[in-house]
Amino acid sequence: MTKSWTRWQDWTEVVIGALVALSPIVVTTSTAAAWTMIVLGALVVLDGLWSLAAPSQVTGEWVQIVLGVLLFVAPWVMGYTAMMGASWVSWVGGVLTVLAGAIAVPVATSAHRGLAAH
């Protein structure tokens, strides 16, 4: 699947990132929690768009996994574990981002190897 803008894993990443970035509109947050979710969500969206545009770049999938881990640990690092809505958005969004990235790594690796063979 080396065709740009077609991989479902990357579209999933874009949707997850957008939902995380927009979640401070509907969940109670502190300033730190809101900005953390907005920034990490936006970075997840940008990485998803990068992966969609360049599907054979394996680096984007590893960046996605790192962003997912950062999103998952953010409630503890940024001190918003008491805000259950914001915490759950970060935890679920982080896990789903990591899962989508882990599923996409072999696909991107295969596409990358296919390009190298030509």
C-alpha cells in the first residue's frame, strides 16, 4: 500500500489526534491539561498527515508511537490525573495512537522495502 492518502491506520491517527485536540471543549481541564492535549493532539494529526502523504516513510509510524506514549503519560507528568475526563481522553487516545502506529509499522516497512527494490 504505497499509494498516498489511502492507509486506514493513518486516517485513524488523524481522527484520534483531532478528537484529543478538540476534547478540551467538552471535558474539564486545567490550562496545562488543555494545552497538553491541544499540542499533542495537533502533533498526532500532523504526523498522520505526514504518514498519509509519504506512506513509505517508516519514521512517521515510530513518531506516532512516541506521541501516543507521551499522550498516555501526560496526565501524570502534567498533573491532571484528578480531572477524569481529560485523563481518560489522554489515556485512551494514547493507547489507540500507539496501537494504530504499531499496526502501521509493518505496512510502512513493507512499502519502504518495495520502493527500495525498484
